Amino acid sequence: MFADDDRPKKIAAHEIGMDLSALSVAELEERIALLKQEITRLEADIKKKGSTRDAAESFFSKS
């Protein structure tokens, strides 16, 4: 069996509006980094979907 200290920490999902008072500065910084990564991922998906839409509009407007 593993001692509690030997287990890797699982980063809890961040919920918008959650109470932050129990989190340390390091935990807050980890969450900021995760949220920035998620924003980058979301922006990339928006770009991808915009490119697909633009290509479809270009194809169908040539008729």
C-alpha cells in the first residue's frame, strides 16, 4: 500500500465562481496555468472551425 504522501496529487477541476480561500498561492498559480492552456486550446478550435466555415462559404459562393 502507498502512504498518502507518496500518491501523486490529483489537480481538482476548477469551477467558475468557486471559493478560493482554501487554495494556496501555488495551487492558484497551477489553476491559472491550466486555464491559460484551456483558453489556448479553445482559441485554436475557434480558428479551426472558422477556417472550415470560410472554406465552405468560398466553395458555395462560387456558383
